[in-house]
Amino acid sequence: MSTPPHTSELVAVVTGGSGGIGSAICARLARDGYKVVVGAGSNLERATDIAAQLTGDDHCALPLPVTDSRALTEAAGSVADRYGKVDLLVNCAGTTEPVPHDDLDALSDAIIDRIFTTNWRGPFAAVRAFRPLLEKADMPVVVNISSIAAVTGQGSNVAYCASKAALDSMTRSLGRALAPKIRVVSVSPGWVLGEYASRFPADYIQNQTDQTPLNQLATPDDVAAAVSVAARELVLTTGSIIPVDGGRPLGVN
């Protein structure tokens, strides 16, 4: 016999939940009292381990490959059976590949398609799949994890910057289209210390820090805190982009 949906409890679905930022978001939301669905793109074993370590109970891990719309619909069905609704959808899954901005030939069609399929179509497909469950919640929210590259045009490659700009545009469009029932916001980090940043030389990361007015880079926990506040406190905010970047676009003198 299946377990009756826990309709009175908060439920969060996090795509890319097994990554560095995604796992920090899952941990924060669990502490906030959410039942968390840790979404996995390919590493379901890691997602399962993360779910097992979260504060509280009744968390789970599910395959949530954002490039596969049918799989997202199937996952939404599983969430419906277990929880009955979704209060918060966090679109954290993303991808990129360092390519110099002036090397147009190196930014192949395959790289461009992979980035846009994951970073823009993926979040849209996730919203489309989980919209019926979001509409069953009292105050549902979608949080898209973007990047200040959407504004600065500086990032791992031209397509990555463009994909995040498109994601922010989608946030504004869906903030209007899904109102008044569903709020939609972007949380937009700058450099985030962790697995990706660790691939770069220490002096490069220090230079990025030095160019940030608050003289520090974000951590995954900083991003998670912004997601928490956007979901729980900013109840009159929708279609907005919330920076978590230490003032990086302002530069320094």
C-alpha cells in the first residue's frame, strides 16, 4: 500500500541536487523543514547518499535528467504519489565548458546545443512537468539558479553567458505568466567556491576575489541561503533576479 501524500508538509524538488551547490541547497531546505527530493542527472547513487544524510525524514532521491522531458514527467508522477504537491522547485542543474570568448571556432554547435538544452530548456521543461504539483501548494515558488554572467557577459564561454541571460528572461516571463499562483525568481551567484572553482589556479581565484567589492566569493551555503529567503520570506517578489555575488559587477577602483 502506498503512503498517503503528506499534503500539509512543505515539499521541495531540486534538480542538480547531487552537485556542490545543489547539495548545499538540499541541506538548507531540509533544515528549513522541507521534505526534499534530491534530483540526479546521472549519479543517482550520490543523490541517494545526500538524501539519506539530510536533517529530518521522508526525503528521497529521484532521476531528474533535465534534458529528458519524458523522464521529468515520470518523476513528477512519482513525486505526486509520494507527496501530493510541490511547494518549491529549484532548477539547479546546469553545465558549461571553458572556451575563450574570442575563439568562435572552438565554441562548436555541439557545445552550444548542450549548454542551452541543459541551462535553458531544462529548467523550462522542469517547470512544465511540475506545474500541476506546484499549483496544488498554497504558496508555490520556482527558483532558477542563474549567474551574474547573464549580466556581465563574462563567464566560461559566450554560450554559457547567453544561456543564463535566457534563463533570467524566462524568470521574468514565467513570473508574469504563472502569476498570481506561482512565484518565479532567479538566484544569481558570481564565482562560487567549490568543485568548479577548484579547477582554476589559486592566483586566478584570488584575482577574482580582489575584484569583488566585498572581497570574498560566494560559497554554496550562501547560494542556499538566498534560495531559502526567496522561497520563505520574499513573498511579494516574482520575476526578479537576486544577486549573490559580493557586488562583483560593480568592480573595484
